[in-house]
Amino acid sequence: MLSPEAFREAYSDDELADELPDSPIGSLRDIQYLYGKLYTLATTGGGKYAPYLTPDAAGDLVDTDDSLIVVRVDLTGDPPKLADDERGPVLVTRYTNELVEKIGHCYYQNRGAGIDHSITHKSGKNKNAERLGKYATDRFTRWPTENAVANLVETHEDGWIIKNIADIAEDEETLEKIKEEVERQISDGQTSILTVQVKTDDNGEYRWPGDVDVLMDAMRAQRLSKLVTKNKAKNSSGVANDLIFGETTRTVGTAQDPMNYFLGKQRETFPGLDIENAWRSHPISEDSAITVMNAEAFIEACTYRTYGTKIYCLPYVFGRLTPNKVCKLYDLLYRAVEDDETTPIEDAYIQERDAELTDRIFRFYVSAVMPHQTSRYDVFGETMNGRLHYPKELAFTHNRLVKDASAFKRKPNAEWTAPLPTNEKWGLLETNDDQLHAVSTGWYFIQTFAERDDDEADADDPRIEALVNVLSGEPIAVDLLLEEYVTRIIDEQADDDEHEGFPSFVVASQFAQLCALADEDLSLLKPNDPSKEPITHEPTYDRYTITPLEQISIMTDGGHPAAPKLESFIRETPALSPKYDDEEGSVTPQRRGAFLLGALVGDIGSYQEYYEERSTTLVDQYPVKSITRSRIKKVTQETVAKTLTYTRQEKKERGSYPGTKADHIVDRLRNTILNPDPDEWEIDTDDLRFYYALGVTYGMNDHPWSQGNSDADDSEEEH
């Protein structure tokens, strides 16, 4: 395959423009056609037969010993005979790049025990010499008798060449000599490509198949015949408008698709499909179909697996197809082929650091395909509107949030920790250059959504919906996120063998993700009902700062040093902020009550663990799964009572204790949890539980900076 530099040198702007469709990309088929055209130009060049050749099929044999077996025949006499010059009747040599076009190989992907479309044939792996000898004779006994080849012989002006090749098969002695020559020169355990050279002029040279039009025309006819007979169709072809160019021409109905779309067996995609008339429902011309099939190498390079599915992320040129834009696309596709460690999204970012320019040039076709069994696939999450802007900005926004926002970053020289923990070993709680990779591959949601067995994945997997939405800029439903978040938290709390303690880093990661998705420039969250709308608003956290105490209108009586941090976090988090208390249908006070209860449980639970050395704390006693509207009042009463018990204990031990322990939480909780009474709350259970879990995480991290020199608790495993 030509390098991007060599590709530009090989084709001038005018030459490339002549090869390109006149209309902009408007469908998946348009993308596939463009990919196939670029692949053909980069491998076999232009010309009538180039799209039909399959250089990759034998690419593994290039420059290997004994990889090319050539039977040489003289067709000028009657009867035809094997070559008797100094090179002999059978030449065993190396297959090289220079011979790709000359041997004219056209591989039959579904051949089974059959043979390739061309007279040139690739053997199976590691065949013995006897078998290779048999394959060599098949060039004369089997290939000329294929239906499409035999039909062409009757009408082609040079059909006599193929007739004479077939006549070789009439002489058993000649066939036996071919076998003997192959077995003499070849060792067992060999993989080779087999072809012929023919002499058709008394004074001429022995020519390769690529130099003999009738052999190439027969190859083309044979390959085209398979486009109309798949899935037991007799002849699915007719005259219609080609869906790529719009021209009236012969169209075929059962062509192979590089993504396994539009299959004859996919009746759920095409209800009532009549195989014989598939050319009417999905008309594509013969040459277009072949070019589309050649897109496979680039399409597979732009495909990756995640969530038990294949994710297709196909870049394409947005707008008019100019040579300059197409060359940039070829650069991207070439990089995808050469480097399978990155996604096309990352490659596009690397190629064009200027986001505005990149978004102007490229769009991405994105879909998720789940294979169930041979030739049966589910296609879902499909969009033509994928853009680099959304995954790139989401990755950068997430990094900025974790690095700079006061929700995660302690104010320099502050005596108290930041509201939420971070960890350099935890994927979504560290600033890293791989965040774009995490977003584009879906790892971004694997870290926060409920864990699943990818071997049992299905089309309803919410991770797939979230990934496709992010790649295309479609907002994700808040309900979906909260349900996934809470399920993950509950599962981790329940799995004591694998996870130790409360999953605070998971909760902090989920909250960071939620905030990043809510960024006003992205708007990747949507509320299912008005009560969720505050969650979709971007937080207003300061960078490296916390709102000064004197600027806070609501003050706690105890004057606790952590009070300003709590008040600032609540006010600057839209989901918790009193700013939204009076909106119609608002459950913000209830959500804030759940958060404050969690904060108190986390605070007192940490006290029990570190000072009382208890193995079971309030955090364990009131797991997220146990929190419901009907239980929250009781949990609050018991937690406040436990807080008062520890306050009296502190007073007894110290002789005095100012106020109530954790009074900056208790005072607000008392007011919030009773107005309205929890029995009258309307907040959804997932909403309630997530913000309770967020509060627990907050409370566990709510301690003097001197208590630990890092927000991170490295006891949790790396994620």
C-alpha cells in the first residue's frame, strides 16, 4: 500500500479528481465506495481490472521462499504443450510486490472447497507437495470450466486462449508431468500462490495473466457472477439506478458487504425481502459493488471491539470531495491500518490539532454491530453525524475538572481537604493524556457503569447508547446514568471479596463524569423530567479556590472550619443548589437532604474507623442499597443520635467540646430532612441513592489536610 507521501506523488490533483464521485458523502455506501476507491488506487492502481484484484489476500506470501508456483504453457501449437525452454514447464520463485498486478489474483472469500475467481489461486496453509501439484493442474482442469468463464469464452474474441488452456487438461501425461515438477521443487508444509504464464504468439514471450485481457475478463466475469447468486439466488440482477452514482445501469442484489450489512439473511432489516429482486430494494452497479467490497481493509482498520460489539468509527470527508481533503482522509486511513493501538478519533486529533479545522473537514459514521451467529447481525446506535469535537472536548473538560476545579482540588495552603478525593492511579480521577482514548473506545463508561459480561452483551446495553451519543453529540438521559451509577455502587459494596470498603473513587469518578457531560459547550445531558434538569447544568466550581466564608449567606452555628467548603460545594453544584429549590416540580431540597445524610454517615463512619477502630461503621450499616424514601428519616435519626453520642464522648474525654460533632452537616441536615417530611418526598430512588453515595464520599473525605497528605487513599486498587 502506498504511503501518504507516495500516494500524493502517484496521483495529481486532476487524476485524483477524475476518480472521485461528484457528489458529497451522503450515506454509508458512499463512504464504503470512497474507501474502496482509495484502497484500489493505493494498492493496484487504476485501470479496468484494478478493483477486482485482491492483493491483501496473498500479502503474507510476499518475499517468502517458494511462494509462487508458475506453470508455463505454449498455446501456439496444436495441441498446446508445456514450455520447453531453459526455464522449464514449472517455475518456483518468490512472490514479490512487483508481481501483484501481473498475476491478477482475485481471491474468492467464501470458496470453501472451491477455487479463486482468477486463474491464479492461493493455496491453503502448509499444504504438502502432492496437494500443491493438484492445485497446479486445477488451473487447467477446473478454472476454465467455471460457468462464467465458459460463457465468456463463447463471446470473447480471444476466447481461444482459454480453450487451449482447457485442452491441456485432456492430456493425462501432461497433467502428471506438472504434478511431478511441482513435487520435485516444493517441500511439504508450503503455502503458495499458483498461476500460469502463456505464450500466445510464435515469436512472443510468456505472459502473465495480468497481461492477457481474456484471462482478466474471465476473472472479472467470474467474480461478478457471485454478486447475483448468493443466498440461493438464481440471478439477482436487473437494470436500475445505481444508488452511488444515480446512473441507470445493470445492478446486483446480493453483493458481499464489508460490514455485513444488507445481507440476504437479514430479513429483519429488509422485511419481506425477495432475494431475486434484491437489486430493486438495494440497487448497486457491478463496478460499484466491487469497489465497495475493496473497502474492507480500511473499514476493519477503523473498527474496534468494546462491550461485546464491533464499533465502526469511519471518518469521511464532509462536503465536497476535493483532492486535498481526500488526501487528508487517506492519511488518516493509512495511519489506522498501520497503528491498531489508537482509534480514528485519536488519529484525527493527532493529524489536525486545530479542532475547528478538523471538524470542518471530517465527520464520522458511527455504529455498533453485534454478531449473533454466522451471517446474522444486529445493527444499532447508527449515526452519520459523529464529530471529533465531542469526544475531544469531553476528554479535555474532564481533565480540566479533575485538575483544577475546587470540587476535586484543594485550595493551596488550605487546612481542609477538597470535597472529593482524587487518585493518580485511578483512571477518571487523574489528569492523563489517555482520556481521549478512554472516551473514544468506551472505556470512559466501563469505569462508571454497571459491570457486565461482554460475552452476554445485547443491543440494550446502555454503554453502547452512551458511547454512540458522545461520539455524535447526542445528549444522554440523566436517568440512564443514575441507574447505571447506582447499580455499580451497589454491586461494588456487595462484593466484599473483590472490593474493600466503600467505593469512594468510583463515586467520585461518576460525579466527575456527570459534571463533564454537563459542560455547557457540550450539553451531553438531557433530563427525563423537570426534576432532573438541575443535574444537566454545568457546575460553577472555582479553580483552586473555595468561596470565602464571609461571602456565604447561610452559616452554621458551630463555626466549623469545613463549613465554607460544604456551603460552597452545595451552592456551586446545580443538582444540590438552593437556587433551584422553588422551581416547579423541584426535588433539589430532597436531593440535598440525601447528600447531607450521606455526608454525615461518611463523616461519622470515618471517625468510627480511624478513632474507634471499628471494622463495621455507619457506612457499612447503611449501604446505598438500603436507602429509600421510606427509610431515610429513620437513618437520619439514628445517624444524628450516633453523632450526639460521640459528641458527649468527646466532651467527657476532653472536658469540653465546642458545639456538636460535624455540626456543619448536622445543622443543615436537620432543616433539610424534615421540610418536607421524607414520607412526602417525590425524588426517584436512583436519584436519591446516587446523591446519598456522593455525600458518603464527601463525608469520608471531609477531614483536616494534616490527617493525611493526600486526597487519595491508595489502598484501593488501581483502576
